[in-house]
Amino acid sequence: MNPRTCRFSTGAYFLLVGLLLGGTPTPGWAHAFPDHSEPRVGSAQKTPPAGVRIWFDSGLEPAFSTLHVMNSDNQPVDKGDGHVDAQDNTILEVSLPSLPAGKYHVYWVAVSVDTHRTEGDFSFTIEPSQ
């Protein structure tokens, strides 16, 4: 067998395999990640916010996405109405009562419309009034 023919055959084989694997469509593995929030992560608020809103970089599945706010004693303080905004499914929001000064922790779970789950948390502070 001619070595040149053998190298061409091996090279052609690897080229064919590369084209087949590289050209195969793969499903997207999208996850919803936070883009920004109100109140901002780690912020100090002079007045208590009326709610918490988190904007995500992709659409969320309302049935499986949650948002909760806890005080420094790990007690829930939100109004229990966390939901994905009906007009914009990239926003997760929850209402808050008028909160006293203190540190608050936000916990979220986001399930993207393609069913991939992410979760996270952040805190914000309400400063004492002077």
C-alpha cells in the first residue's frame, strides 16, 4: 500500500468525522441569569422599597420561578405574592410591606422557559431614618 494513499485515507476519515460531529445541531442549554434588580444587590435604601424586582436575561416559567424576602432572623417579610410579571416574563417580582430599618435577604429560583433552573440570593439594607 502506498503511504501517501494511507495518509489521505486517514486524513479523509478524520475530516469526515469532524464534519459530521461539528455539523450536528445541538440543543440550546439556556439558563436564566439575573441582569439587574431593584433594590440593587448590596444596596442601602433610605426608604423601604415597595417590592423587589429582578430582571433576567431570558424568559421565565411562571409555575416554577419563585422569589422570597427574609429579615435578619430568617423570617419571611414579603407579601407572599412572588410571581413572574404577566407583561414581561423576564421579570420576577414580589411585594413588600413597609419594612423597618435592617438587613434583608432575597432568595430566588428561576426556571427558564426551556426548563433549566438557576437560583441565587442577595441582600440589601434599609437605613435607619434620621
